[in-house]
Amino acid sequence: MLQVKAGQVEKMGLLFERYHRPLLAFFYHSNGNATASEDLVQNVFYRMLKYRHTFTGEGEFRTWMYHLARNVLADAAKKNKPSAHHQDIADWAEKIAGGTSADAHLQRTQEEAQLHRALARLSPDQREVLVLSRFQELKYEQIAQLLNITEGAVKVRAHRALCQLKDIYLQMDNGSKIQKL
């Protein structure tokens, strides 16, 4: 990113190749809309170019990138009310993972769909901490910088969100077992 900041704009292609899938996953786990998620990824890279002068190189690039991504997500939420439209998660889970056979992973796909439905039931703050820590694999220290809170607060939020997610997931799982009977 420092090279892009210095005027080597062609290096954005390399950044896009490295980070577009994690950003797509971040947005998809946040909003459940694949098409909107792709648009949001493009907006992040546009903002990277536009605001490249703000990247100092002192912190980690991913933290700065997710800061921009959070702003893009917040701006999109202000413009659009959340859509109830969800595309087939199997298609997008495969796309995010880099192309695996859907037939070989049918069980996993169904579990991912249920996990996504459970994630959607969490509050936006809880979902954000889990997406950043578990799906995007950011360290608690990085999330603390991003959210402007202490690392301890991030740990507490992540723990509480995981407990809540587990409860929701198990309730949904028990409900689906009852329906099958």
C-alpha cells in the first residue's frame, strides 16, 4: 500500500488479488447479500485509492483496510434498509472458498447456511466482532484498534457473541430436527 501511496497505482491489482475474497466474505457474513457484497468490495478498493494518503504504514494494512470496509458498510446501511433477499449460500460459500465441489460438501453447506441464519439473528455489533475475529482472523489487538476499544473489551464481546451464537444455532438445530420428525 505504501507503493500505491507513492504513486504506483498499478500495485492496486496485487492488493485486490490478495484481499478481495476476505472482504467479500466479511461483507457477505455481515449482510447476507452476495451482489451487494461484491459492490461493497469495489467501494472499498475505490476508497483505498481515494484515501491512500491516509495510510501511514505505522499500523497493519489489514486493520486500515477493515476500517475502510466498516465505513463502507455503515454508509451502505444508511442508504439502504437491509434486504431480506438472500442468495443461495452454497454458491457464494464456494466462490469465497475458491471453488470446491458442492456435491462433496453438501452437509457442510447446509451447516454453513444454518450458521449464516444464526449469525443474522445476532446484533450488528456482535456479528461484526465474530466476523472480524473468526472469519477474517484478525487478532483481538487489531479489532481493538479498529473499534477504538480495549483488547479486553473485544475479548468479552467475542465471548458473549459466541455464546449467543451457540444458543441461537442450537435452538435452530433442535427446531429443524423436530420439523424432520
